[in-house]
Amino acid sequence: MKWLWVLGLVALSECLVTIPLTRVKSMRENLREKDRLKDFLENHPYNLAYKFVDSVNLDLGIYFEPMRNYLDLAYVGTISIGTPPQEFKVIFDTGSSDLWVPSIYCSSPACANHNVFNPLRSSTFRISGRPIHLQYGSGTMSGFLAYDTVRFGGLVDVAQAFGLSLREPGKFMEYAVFDGILGLAYPSLSLRGTVPVFDNLWKQGLISQELFAFYLSKKDEEGSVVMFGGVDHSYYSGDLNWVPVSKRLYWQLSMDSISMNGEVIACDGGCQAIIDTGTSLLIGPSHVVFNIQMIIGANQSYSGEYVVDCDAANTLPDIVFTINGIDYPVPASAYIQEGPQGTCYSGFDESGDSLLVSDSWILGDVFLRLYFTVFDRENNRIGLALAV
């Protein structure tokens, strides 16, 4: 049996491609420092509802995609697009399926602060002629669909569909450290008629296994990685616990409960949750999260964030997320986050949803920094193990 276990680890790590990720200052932190966070939260409320319902297909010759909430994205990796390569810092995001970056034709102020793609400099560029409109809170990001060669970690993905922005609404994207997004959710979430990056890696025979995995460093700026085609077991301890995907759209699973001191405080009787590298916090229904904020002694600040006494990180009990019968404790030192000037903030946030979504959650980086996560497309399952 021991040899079978060893052979299993070898198989999981065969032809492994590892991409380093850097933890950067999030847009929330940048806005907070410039005293613009309150304005952002008022104008761009987070809405969880669109994640758990089927989007309406409007056959108007225009392709729509629900835009992400980018306020807390914090881990970026480098890719290149075109021939010769043009580099971009992107979020490897399990909560969306498309790749997009700003274009040289973008007229918005946000594009002036980021790397932009110049089609005229690439000999492998092909334009599709299809417009895209990415729904973004109170506005729309407009652009067009194109095809070119995408490179990262030694992988060369040819004729990859990607979006190029022409207009980015509002001024808040100016504070984002990343240039674009590389989505890793299921192809059913992608722009109609396109093949996402991960699916192309598999179809083109660039990876040996149809899976990828994330390790997010708890403290250091460097050290985080996303790996494709295999799993490096040195990033976790113990066994991987496998959970079936409950809906093949996002990386969604069924969660049993959320408890503290043995008492259920949320998700009573079970609920749905999305494992999302593109979300930093633990996000749930407003009324449920409000109760949790009260339990941990959080108070709402002028900016709308919930502030907690920093000493509580050493005294409050774990909050336990039970998934497929396995407990995943999140200690107070993880769900209470220290910001600048000695202020501590709650790692929970309200989704701002309607009654359309009852008790559904997004488990973001607060959870993923504790648990190494494998996204197995071949078997439609998620593997979780204690990160080292």
C-alpha cells in the first residue's frame, strides 16, 4: 500500500508546471489609503446572486459576461501574449473563465496606468470582429474578442481567445495593481463559442493531467504558486480530501455547516459554496454575515468596513467550515486581518444579495491560505489539504 501511495504522488506531480504568484496590495488597501473606499463601496456593492443563478442568454450578437468584484484580489502572476511576447500581470481566477487585458485602443484613465496590448506588434494576432461587454457593477467594460499566442511557465497556448478592453468604467480600476484576468472556472461560464485557457492547455497536449492547484502563502509576498498538470505534495501535509463539484460552472461544492464552539452559526442544514481564488474574503448572505460580525465583536466603520479589536485575534475561537464531513477550522488570526496603522478588519463580508440567494458562500483567500487546493477537471472534484 505504501508503494501505491508513493506512485500516486509521482503520478500527480508528473510534468508539473509551476507559476509563481506575488501577493500585492489590493485595490481595497489602495482605496483605503486614499480615503476613497467609502465612495467605492457605495457605488459598487458586491452582489453574490449572479453566481448562483443561470445567466440569461440574450442572442443579440453581443457577448456578455458577469464582471468580477476586483476589490480584494491580491495574488498576481505574469503571462505574455503575442509574438514577440507582451507581458501582463494577471489574476489567476477560479471564479471566472475568460482571459482579458487592456488594449492600446482603450481610452479610459485606468488603462493608462497598466500594461496594454498592441495588436500591431504581434505577428500571430487575429481579430474576431466580435464585441464584448463585461458587466461591471454600475457600468460596463466594452471591448472586442481576439486570438493570439499566450505564454506562461514555459507553456505555449496558440490561438487562444481573449478579450481586449476599449473602455473601463469609473476611476476605481486605476487603483488595481493587476492588468487583467485569466479565468480558470468551467467553460460553461466563458464567452459563448470560445475555449478557455485551461481547456486549450489540455486540448493542445501541454499538460499531462487535467487539473491545477493553488498554494497561497500566508505571510510572504513571494512563495505563492499556481501549478498546472500535476500536484507538488511538498506544499501540503496529510491527505487530500476530495469533494465533488456540485455544479459545473464555478468551482462550487456543497458545504455542511459553519460553526463556532460546536454550535452552528451559519449554513445550518447545508448550503452551497464557491472556492474562489479571485475573492480575498469569506463572503456570505448579508443577514448571516451580520450575525457573525456581532459574534466576533466587529463594528462597522465610517467606510463601511467591519473593524475588530486586534487582541481578538488571540482570544476568539476558530470558525469551522465543515465540507463533506471534514472540518476545516479557520482561526481568528486568519479571519481577523491587520491593516495599516494597527487597525484590524473582519475577514467576513456581506454579499449584498437579494432573497434570490438563501445561504450561499464564497470561500476566498482567507480560507485558501490555510488549505492547499486542487481543482480536478477530469473527475469534477476539489481536493483540500492543510497547507504547510
